[in-house]
Amino acid sequence: MIRAYVREIAFLTLANHLPRLPIFDSLRYAILRLAGLTIKGKCTIWGPITIRPIGGARNIEVGKGTFINAECRFGVPNDKVTIGENVQVGPRVMFETVNHGLVYVPGVGRGAWTKPIVVEDEVWIGAGAIVTQGVTIGRGAVVAAGAVVTKDVAPNTVVGGVPARLLREAVAADSSQHHVEPLV
């Protein structure tokens, strides 16, 4: 177990400190594999990323073609964060699989529980969004920047706000469409 922790720390540190040049951006995912992440094909991870606690890298799975922007955080002590294929994750997005109770018991604390997070294929998560434990974000959904996602998101919908709520249906484009309208 100690060897896995040292390996994770060493390769995560290396990946997070690579120069921010395109050649390293496209290779960082391979180094993160060595840190213990399950990465199912070529993807782009800009980094740095934060994984808490040490040993949590084994609880992160990323699909091919996915883009993860800088300064994303994965709180994965026990349950997994599974990110599908061709997902776009904005900067400073947080995936938090753990939560605490509202009731404080003196000498014991608040207690904690974890649940997995699933992000299906072709999802876009905007900058600074927070995805909480037990959430599934359906295929093709869009999470607006700054949203706090506390409940499942239906496929092909746009959600935003705190807590996130349905804003509208997402528009599916055919391959001939080149212009996409803004969310707002």
C-alpha cells in the first residue's frame, strides 16, 4: 500500500509540474495513468489536478477523448468518479464523493458517507461547477459554470444555479451544423 501511495504522489507531482506546452498537455494523461488513474484512451488533461486523499487516484476513471481543464479537484476517499468519453470539464470543477451529516455529536463529529459520481459521454461541465456525491450527469447534458449539482441531471438538458436546476433542453446538432448558440 505504501508503494502505491509513493507511486501516486511521484507521478501526480510530475504531471502537475510539466511545462504548460501543447506537447505536454497531450501526454499528461499517460503520466496520470502511472499515478493510478484509469484512463481508457487518449485524452487531454491540462492540470494541475488535485486528488484527495492520497490513494484516491485509483477511484478516478476517464474516457477517451475527454478534456479536463486546469485546477480540477477530485475528492474520492472511497467511491469512484467515472467520466465518460468526449466530456469537456472546465477549470476549477470539483467532484466530491463525500458528504457529512448536519447533526454534530460531541466527541464523535458529524459522520461522513460517500457515493459515486458518474458523468456520461459528451457532457460539458462549465468552469467552477461542483458535482456532489451520488450524482449521475446524463449523456449530452450541460452544467453551467458555477452550478452546484446535488441531484441527477437528465440527458440532453442544461442545468445551472445553486443548487442546479433545469434551465432548458440541450439542442442536438447534426454534423452539418457549424454554429452553436450561447447558453444564455
